[in-house]
Amino acid sequence: MRKLLIPILALAFIGITPAYAHQPVELLNTDTTAARGPLLVDGTISFAVRAAFNKPGEKKAFRAGFAQGDPLSVEYLIFDRKPENTMRAAQLPSLVITSPKGTSVTIKFSERTKFYEPYSGVNYLYLARYKAVAEAGEYSFVVTAKRKAAVTIAVGQREEPGEVLRGAKPTPTPTVAAAPTASPTPSATPSVTKVGYTMAQVRANNSASKCWSVIDGNVYDLTNWIDSHPGGPGYIQGLCGNDGSSAFSSKHGNRSGPVGQLNRYRLGPLEK
């Protein structure tokens, strides 16, 4: 009986979708409104949206798209370390979710559950989990700082690659031809600007507290990998703020383990 129970329990745990498996999305200082922030095209796919603040009153925001009847799943987490884990609820950033029809919900902190994320060796605290049935359209998420702090907003539960866009969703606009005609001709399909990061942004995040690097044309936030990397913190710190493609390739090659771990920290492509 015991031999049978062990694989059953293993299968049960495989079905759990913890926050560490979520696709990371870093909110920028320019993402001050939902319209300016990134759009999670399918809000049922799991994303970990990270927002860091330096002073009270700062706002960062994003959007997520849903179909009518989709499950809306949102989790609010903080690092289990100072200063966040010493703050009272009233000192932590607030999160307001607004539906496509304009109904707003302010997330209330209802728990303080420890969670260890083994891949980066980071301890988190769950403070709130919110679930609802979604309306059709885009939900907005606005995070407002009370003081210097960083939070993670986990959205969605389906563990698969998701699409993130910046800017308004394009809509076809008819244009009138040069010669008068009875009907307009549609313009070419507008291009979609996907989330991208500049080398200047990478160079600006060149420290142990904020470590970005470019590897093979993609930008990665390696901050949480510094202390957990098997080769020691010095190796990751050597990648901060620069193009680490050659260094990473010479150290790890195409081995699936390191490459898979690296992909957990991907922010998006480097803008050319």
C-alpha cells in the first residue's frame, strides 16, 4: 500500500503550480498607468509581475486580458526579508484591480504564509490570494507605494509561455484611397510592439541589488540568482550590466540545466 501511495502523492504534487514557475515581467519606472504598462495578452497564463519602489506615492501598473468566464487568479507576495517582512500591512504597496466594466477591488491582506522558491533560493510570504470569474476585456492592476519596497503580483495559473505587449493593442484603421472610391481600403496590419529593453537599461542595473544582463539577444534579471548560483555570487555579478553571452556560453555551453534556469529570469528581448 505504501509503495502505491508514494507515486500517487508525487503525481498530486506535480499538479501544484507554485509562483516560482510563473513567467517574470518587470515593471519599469515609466509604467505609471495601466495604459502605459505591459499587457499580459492572456491573463490565465501564469506571470510573476515584479514592482520595486523607492519612495512613497510611486505607481506602477499593468493590464491583463481575459475572455468572459475565464478564471481570474491573483496572488500578492513579498520577499521574506527586510525591509518588506518587517512592514505592517498599512506600509506595504496597495494593489487595486479594475475590471473592464469599471468595478474596482482593493486587495486585502489576509494571510502571511511562507513559501520557499527553490530555483533561486528565495523565501517569499503570501499576503493575499484573490479569485473571481472574469469579465471579457482587459483588467487593470495598479500598485501604489507607501514607502520603499518591492512586491510580486502573480497572475494566472496555466504554466505555458505567454505573450507580453507594450503600448495599446493595434486596431485596423481604414484609409481612403487617393482616387475617390465608394469604399475605404484597409491599411496594412499595424505591427505590434513587443516588450523590449535597451542596453542603457541593462547598464543602469549593474549591482548586486539589481542585476540585469544580456545573453544571446535577451535581457535577464539575474538578481535572485546571485546568491543561489552553484558557482558562487561572483560569477553572476560579473554579468551584471553588460552582455554576458560569451561568458555564459563558455561556462555552461548548451546544457539544459543552466539554460532552463536562465530562462526563469528572462525579461524580454533586447531592442536593436
